[in-house]
Amino acid sequence: IQDHVSRFEVMEDSYLRERGNDIKDIGVRILGHLEKTDRRKMHFPRDAILVGNDLSVGDLAAVPLSRLKALVSGRGSVNSHLAILAEALGIPTAMGVQDLPMELIDGGTMIVDGFQGNLITAPTNSQKAYYDKVQKEELDLQRDLEGIKNLSCRTPDGRRTLLWVNTGLLSDVAKSLDRGAEGVGLYRTEVYFMMNEAFPTEEEQRLIYREHMQAFSPYPVTMRTLDIGGDKSLPYFPIKEENPFLGWRGIRVSLDHPEIFLAQIRAMIRASEGIESYLRIMLPMVSSVSE
């Protein structure tokens, strides 16, 4: 295990270096299954906050959702696999929290501010009171919105407008429709790519796109072609640049890799066959016809 990990640790690419932790995690899990001694099942108390230097999706899966209150990871960003899943599950998350004092916070009381991505250890009474108030206001807002979700969207002068949503996971669909969505303004296809270990095939894409379109039929669905680069990377397609936010990303990647781009376009068009939903295709970083 350590031999494989060490090979990753000497790689120049920072993203690939971090994948050494994934190899180590897999190795530890394999060794755990091979051990002859009985291992006690870990107990998670109610309102548990899962904290780790580099949490993974596997760590999230190990905790009963009924007991999980929040997540805190020393590494990762809001675009990581873990953060995307946590958001879809409605779990407050703080990513990239540096210098976590594990020995001091284990078993203690903490507050995770999912709006700001902050962690408060050993909160004072005034901080607890403040966040209790924030939580109550959020619940009150949700209850108020429940009462108007089925009303048509109109401006004060009577103009009708449509409520479209942003989606990326199938778990977003039911929640969006339940809250009165009338279409998809942006379906982030890169989320599906990020959740895979390799580029999905054209047929795999067609099936997942069709599920979205069928769910929202007859409403319009706007699908954005693969938008990677910057802070959105694929584990199997690393991009290394000095300034990735202004470099090779979005439509530029697609134009340089027509085998990826055209397969995705075909999958979208094939997915829309025989469905009432109106397919709209968005190209990342393209904002006008002239461009």
C-alpha cells in the first residue's frame, strides 16, 4: 500500500499527489477486512458532526444520515464530490478548514455555518443564541415558502414570469418540482462527470439526461455542455495551469476534444427524442451569437 502511495506523493501535479490519500484509504479498508480480530462497530451519537482532515464520500456513507448533523473537512472545496453530495442531502458543510485541532474538538460542542462555510468550536452562549435564531428564521422562511410554492410567479404589475432551477444531481429533481419549478435554467452536466471514475459513455449520458427531461416534461430543460477547469476538475482528466480560471476551461476544452464534445451533444439530442420537454443547450463561456 505504502509503495503505491509513495508513487503518487512524488508526482508533480498537486491534484494527483492528493489521490495518494485515496489509495491509502482503500488500503486501510482492505486491511480492515483481512484482519482476523473482531472490530467494534463505531457508534455515532445524535446530532453528530463528522470531522476529518480529508473526508471522502466513503466517510459520509459510513454515518447514518439520521444522526449526521454536519460535515467539516480540512481539505476539499465546494465543488468536491463530498460537498456536492452533502448539499444534495441538505447537510451543512464546511470545506477547506485549516489546522483542525482534532484532540480538542473530539466529543465537544461545535457550530457549523453552512452558509459561510465556517466552523465555531466551543461556542459561547451568545453564539449559540445567535445561531439558534438563524436556524429558527430559516425554518420559518421554509414554512412561509411552502404556502406559496404552487402560486404562479407574477411581478407586482401582473407580469407572468417562470421559475427555473439549477440542477446537477437526480436528487435535485424531486425537490425542485415539489417547490414549484417550471423548468431547468441550468443543468450542470459536469457534476455527473465529477461523480464518475472515467468519462461516461454516450449511452450512459443519454440515460441520465433522459431521466432529467422526463421528470421535468413538458417544461424546458437547459443543459450546459461540460464545464471543467478552474476549481472544477475531474479525477481522471487533471488540468494544470498557472491561472486555471482564465485558461484552458469550458468551451475551450470541448473544442480541443471534439470526441468528448460531440458525444455529449449527441447524447443530449437523443435523450430528448419523444419527450415533450424543450431541450436548450448552453455552451460555457459563450454569451452571444457572434461568439
